[in-house]
Amino acid sequence: MRFEQYLSKICFKLGNPARYPRYRTGLRRPNLHFQSPSLLSLSGFHPFRAYSIFKGPGALKGNSLPTVNIPRFLSFSSIPKAIIRSLRLPVAGFSLVAGGVAYVGAQVQRASDYTKDVFDRAFNVVDTAWDKTRGVVNDATSINLPEIHMPGWMEKILRLDEESVEKRRQMQLRKTLEKENQAENESSSSGGDDNPAGVVVGLTGAVASNLTNDDENSYEKLNEDEKQRLAQESKDDRMMIFTKKMIEIRNILHDIQDDNSHITLPSIVVVGSQSSGKSSVLEAIVGHEFLPKGSNMVTRRPIELTLVHSKETTTPYCEFNGFQFGQITDFTKVQQILTDLNMAIPPRQGVNDDPIRLTICASHIPNLSLIDLPGYIQIHSSDQPVDLDDKIASLCDKYIQEPNIILAVCAADVDLANSTALKASRRVDPLGLRTIGVITKMDLIPPEKAVSILRNEHYPLHYGYIGVISKVPQLSMWSRNQNLTDIVSSRERSYFSAHPEFRELPVLPMLGIQNLRKNLIHVLEYTMSKNLQYTADSIRSELDDCSYQYKVQYNDRLLTAESYIAENLDVLKAAFKELSQKLDKNEVRALLKETLNEKILDLLAERYWMDQNILDWTKQSRTVDEHWQYKLDSCVSMLTRMGLGRVSTLQVTELLSKKIEEISKQSPFGEHPGALQYILNATQDILRRRYHNTSEQVENCVKPYKFEVEIDDEEWKASRSEALVLIQKELSLCQAAEEKIKKALGSKRLSQILDFLDSQAKSSEPLPVAHSAILLDQGRLMQYLQMRETILKLRLSTLKSKTCKLKESKYLCPEIFLNAVSNKLINTAVLFINIELLSEFYYQFPRELDQRLIHSLTSDQLASLVDENPRVKSQIQLQRKKQALELALLKINSLAMLERQTDTD
Ligand SMILES: Nc1nc2c(ncn2[C@@H]2O[C@H](COP(=O)(O)OP(=O)(O)OP(=O)(O)O)[C@@H](O)[C@H]2O)c(=O)[nH]1
């Protein structure tokens, strides 16, 4: 190949072969593309520059060598029952007494604190277990649900309003009084960190041990109303905790769910016609205006809302899951983001089923999971798709399936018979068992008609209807921060109390946002609880499947992004070590030698072989006059002033970059373009940092040679041998080129062409052209090569002669002297390149890799790097899914276990 290029280059310039001092193309010139822009700018190397040397003597001037570039069967409220029923245990009597008295007594405070703590453990034991492996499912748990605090309910938990429990408590109390200490011990030993039920039993015992008869008497002193109020509060708190836990589980499962997943945890899905008042209802529930508003169908994507009750949160905040907006406390901003995200769906598309996930955390909101959907439409505008109504209907149908609860929002001023929401809900829930009807705009119809709708006579629903007046009033500047729920409730109270029709008892609980909120909490909790076992079974089944796949496909080998990258780094570092042993001083020397040999040959060709007197001078006179002295001195000057510092440093940096790229591509990082880029950047950065220093050092140290080069005999001898090899190689190349032309044209035709060219040269008149221009070019090239062969042979014989044995004959044997000079330059350059560049690079590179690929990357960056390899990506995804399912199962089992124990008791 090199040979063809060599020939083609010559042919390129064939018009005047005599202008080409060497027919070498400089192919051995390094292809120096240093990626650093700054170094590139230093380069100045042009791919065709090699030709410039053919442009005559002057062309070489200034040319240095190329430069180096997320009715229930068992109520959760039975969890505390479980505790009460556990009072049948010897220790239990104490516990119940303690529960009643805990509310009022000072001792109770200590007991209840302990109880909270232990119950927390009962619920959160899985959290602890999970903590050990957390990190892998960071994404699933990325919503930072606030820490669960048992808000006073554990202080009240033992005070249940159920008579049977109270009787049992009395009986058990008598039985167990004498065995107090023993019970305490037993209960203590029955508790365990890893068994939630055990923890419950343990905690009651622990509480019991802290209580006295005085405490019980205090509880007895409470009147019935007080007891009922406390019991209700306790229930509400329990529900809240349960729902929150379930929402947590839902969030864990959210990110790992795919099309094959059958696990669904219930949410409340809000459906209704456009402008029926869905957003107003949701905002009244949340207490803030945050949903997109406008006439042009502003809800185009499902909005999955997770409401998280957090007592400690003084300033409510929102988080968009899957976005890096952080915690947003300004609800106007939330509204703007939601509007933008919705409006990003072009009208031509209509709706999109990719949900926006938003979590709202506040002290005044319940734990709820709600989904807002685009409103059903009757007609579409010209820029909307003709089948938009179908698209919305099918999107809503997707969400209103079991086990979700349907919140069918109907405006009171529209006949219920025409409610699209009710029609849709009836299709999937014909008995109306999981549909709640919300009648908005109650203020727009006569009270008697409103009451008639609420009586649930025409379109009965299991959970009935709730009438609201949810219109959000125009808020003044100073009332903007006020809780919207309070404002709406207050306006509702004024309206409903002003109309006697609403004062009838059966109707009262069916009115107002507050009642709607309470109903939603109860229905969601009930539905979740009802589905608890089914959900647990689904998770278990999916986990089994997932574990099986993991074992079969990956032999249960744990893989994390960190460990994967670390392992690959080890492989790369091993290859790097090998490289550093190979690419040593000798390698650099060979590289520079090749470069300088090219330079010498170019100089010889230009300065000597093109000289018309070379043949005579070599054959006959061999005199050293000024002419020939000047030639050698200028060649030495060209060699020593070629910018060796820059050239050699760039060549070595280029070689290093190339080698690092090669070993990186051969390493497992070869399948990670992103990681490769980090590696290459690290390489470039180190080399860039070392470049200037090294090149300066080399340049400074070769400076003396610009003025004087002293050669000893040994050096001369070695250089002579090398020069012979060099010229011999050049001769071989020349002969091979001739042979090639001969083969291509044939001997006969070639000699005809050569004869013609000879005759033409001798004739004063132009001869008739007997050959094509291409053939004539080939002939001229042949003449040129033959002449060069002759010169090279003569030079070889001179170099072999006695004359060239002595260093004093340097002007007669320039090839040897130039070779000796190049050796001196190379030795100096190699010395400093080795110290300033190679050693430093070999030290810094592995450390730079650790820094860039381990220490500096965020977990997201790390994950996206690892995901570049589809095989590893699917392994980590399956592993993440497995771990998320395990966590979800642990959490749901802890809830189910407490319920089962209560049932057994
Ligand atoms: N009088 C009265 N107006 C209400 C009531 N609830 C909502 N509105 C008004 O009805 C209009 C539509 O309310 P939205 O809450 O935006 O209805 P929507 O169903 O969310 O509308 P889309 O998102 O467009 O489907 C707004 O002008 C509200 O102010 C209400 O109880 N009484």
C-alpha cells in the first residue's frame, strides 16, 4: 500500500519529476492529530504538507516536522386491636390499663414514648432491613416521604371505644395483676426486632410494666364523649399511617413497573366532563391553587398526585418526580410547571398518557393518592384530533379500572343522566361499588333539587354522593396564603346553613369539601386494606418470577453500578500497566528515530541528490569546498532547529492517546461510549498539562547542538552502519518503484517510451507524439527513478569506502554525520520525555481514572454510564426490580401480619 501511495504521489507531480528531490511520500510521518484545541492550534500540520518538500529547496524552510489531539375484610384499625387482643397474654392486662391511663398520667408519657418507639419499629422494621441494601433502589424511593411520626395515636391506641375490648380488658386485668413481673419478662422476651407482631406484643408488655392502678382509675374518670372522641382520633391517625405506608409501597413499585406487571395499588381517579369542577375540587382538598387553568383544554396528561401528611412541615412543598426541580414551595410556580408540561403536548396530539407525578407535602393535607385526568369533551376544536373524545375516553378507561376508586365529578347544573363520568364509571363498575359521586356547583341549582340528587335515588352509588361548592374565590393579596380548604369550607357552611333544606340529618354528612376529604380517606384506606392480601400475593408472585430470572440469567450475582465500574477499571488498569511497560524509552527512541530518519532523507534528497554535481562530486573529485560545506552545515542546522521539543512531545502524546484509546476500546469500557469519553478526556487533560513543560525542556536541552555537535569515533562508527542501512532501504524502495512501472507498462513499451523521451530531449524540433500523456509521465518517472538509483548506489559505495570510516570526512559523508546528529538529538529528547511526560503520565493516569469514574460521578451519571451496556443495564434493572419487590413485600407483609394476628386473636 505504501508503495502505491508512493507512486501516486510521484505521478501527481509528474509534470516535472526533476522537482521531486525524493520520491518518498513521507508516509512514515506520524499522523499527528492531537485532540486538544490548543495543541491543534500549535500543530500547523497539513495532510498535504508532505508534498511541500518537493517544491524545491526553499519549500523546506520553516517546515518543521508534523506537529502532534416510587366492609374491608380486616381493617387497619384492627392493628391496635391486635395490641388490645394481645392483652389476653398475661402482660396484656397491664397494657390496656396503661393505654387508658397513658393519656392523662405523667408515667404514661414515658410509656407512650416507649410505645411509639417500639411501634415505629414494628412498622419500620423493614425499613431497617432495607437500609442495609438501600441505594440500589434509590430511584424507587426517590420521593422523600417524611419520617413517620406516631402523632399521639400511640398514646391513645390502648383506649379503644369497643365495649368488648373493654370487658376483656377488665377480665384480663384481674387475671394478670398477680403475674405482673413475670408477664413483663415474658413479653420482653417475645419481642424481636425482626418480627413486627413480636414487637407489638413486646411493646404492650413494656408499656404495662410502667403503669399503675391510679392510671386506670384516671381513664375510668373520662366521660363517654371524651372516650369516643379519643377513639375517633385514634382511628383517624391509624388510617393515616396505614395509607401513608401503602403510598410508600406504591412509590417503591412505581418505577419498576413495566407492561408485564400486574401489581396495582389503589388510587382515587378523578373523572368528569370538561369544566365540571374537577380541578376546583382537587384544589379545595389540597388547600392550594396549583392546577393548570384555562379554556383551551389545559389538562392533557394524567397528573398523579401524592398527598403526604407531615406534621412537621411548616411550609408546604411540592416535588415533581422524575424532574430535578427540587422542593417547590411556591404553588404558582407549580401551576406554571404543570401548565408547561401539559401544553408541551401539541393540540394535534390532543392527550398523552405519560403521567406527570407530583408529590405535595404539608401538615394540613391527608395522605391520599389522586389522579387528575383530562375532562371528557363533547366537541373538539379544529386544531384537535377528530377522535379526541375517544382518546380521552380510552385514557380515562385505563385509569378507572380496578382497584382504583372513581371520583365521578358532575356539575349540579347538568342532568346526571348526561354525566359522561357516571356513564364511564358504570361501564367498569356497574354496581357502583367503587365510585364516589361528587356534585359540584351546588350553589347553581335550587336547594330542593340538590337535596334530591344527594339522596342518591336515581343513580345509586355504594358510597353515595357528596355535594360541594368548590369554586375557588378570587383571593385578595393578604388572603392568598390562607388555606383554600378553610375558605371553601367556610363559604359552603354559610351557603348550606342559609338554606333549611340542607339541615336534614341524612343530608348533612353528604355536604362539603371537609366531608368529601374524610370520605376519600376512609374509602382509600378501606380499598387498600381490602386489597392488601391480593397486593401482597401479586408482589410475591412477581418477586418469585423475578428471582427465578435473576438466578437463571445472572446466577444471583449482585452487581451495582459502582462495583461494575470498579471491576472494569481494574481490567483497564491492568492493560495500562502492560502498556506502560511496553511503551518505554526504547519505544520512544524508535519512534523519534523513524521521524528523524525521514527528515534526514528529505534533507539529503533536497540538498544533495538534487544537486547537478552530485554524480561528479561523488565519482571523481570528492573535494570539500565551501559549496559542500555549506550544504552539510545547513542540513545540520535544519535538523537541530526543526523544533524537536514540540515535534517529539507531540508525537509521544499522540502515540499515548492512541494506545490508551486502543486498550480502552479493548477493555469492557469499549461498550460504554460515555465512559470511553471520560477516559479519553482524562488522557488528553494530563497530556495537555505535561505538554508545554516537556517540549520546553527538550528544546532547551538540544539547544547546544544548534551551535556545535561533537562526534566521537564510536558514535561515528555506529552512525555509519545506520546510514548504510538507511540509504540501502531508500535504494530498495526506488528499485521497487521501478519494477512496478516496468510491470505495469511492459519492458518493451517502457523502452520505447524511454527512447522517445531521449530523442525528444536531444531534438531541437518537437517530435510527433507517439505515446499518450499518461505513458509519457510514467516514462519520465522511470527516468527519474533510474537517475536516483544511480546516485544512491554511488552514495552507498562512498559510504562503504575507507573515506567514510573517519569522522573527519563528515563533509564527504553527510549521511553519517546527519545520522550522528539525529542520534544525539534523539537521546536528549528521550531522556526528558521519559522524565517529564511518560513517568508523570503513568503515575497520574490511574489516579485520574479513579477520580473521574468513581469519585466525581453522581449516582445518576454512574447509572447512565452503566446503562450504556444493554446486557449490564438489563441485569441492574432486574436486580433493582427484585430488590424493590423485596422491600415492598417486606413492608406489605408487616402490615398484613399485624392484621392477621388481630384476626386470629
Ligand atoms: N358556581 C360554582 N362554580 C364552580 C364551582 N366549582 C367550579 N366552578 C367553576 O367552574 C369552572 C370550571 O371549574 P374547573 O375546576 O376548572 O373545572 P375542571 O373540570 O377542572 O375543568 P377542566 O380542567 O377544563 O376539565 C370554573 O370557572 C370554576 O370557578 C362551584 O361549586 N360553584
